[in-house]
Amino acid sequence: MPNDLRLPPWAGDEGKRCYLITDHHGGPITRLADVTESIQLGMGNELLAHSRNMLPDTPPGELRFLAERLTEALADALRIAESRGMRLERLN
């Protein structure tokens, strides 16, 4: 479908939503968004594995840092899920 809107895995100025205008050819910005999504999801998986290992014996200060990083990873994953959901809806 030409000229589909895509929510990229990053925010615009001042944290506002931005959208990519895409087509089925997948230009350079679309490919960058795909790579960024892959990196973000990979980092989230690594962070989750790390947190599972360290939670039982972690001091409170380190728990806060871990919680902040997990929050960031969850926000990234939810943005990716929303973007992919929007694209799937247009296919139906």
C-alpha cells in the first residue's frame, strides 16, 4: 500500500509522536526504523534476562536503576507493538 503511516520506534521533538510515510519498497528511513525496533527488542530481552538474575540479591539503589531501564524497555516494546498493530489493521 503506498503512503502508509508508520509510528517509528522513536519520538519526535519534545517527545511528541511522529509518523513515517512508507510504501512497500521500504526506503532508508523505514529500514532504519526496522533496525531500531530490532535493537530495542533485543536490548529489552537482554535487560529482562539480566533483571531475572540480579533481582534476588540486589540493593535498593540498583533496583531503582534497573526499574528505570525496564520502564524504558517496556515503553519501546509498547511503541513497537502499537506501530505493528496499526500496520496489521491496514492490511485487513
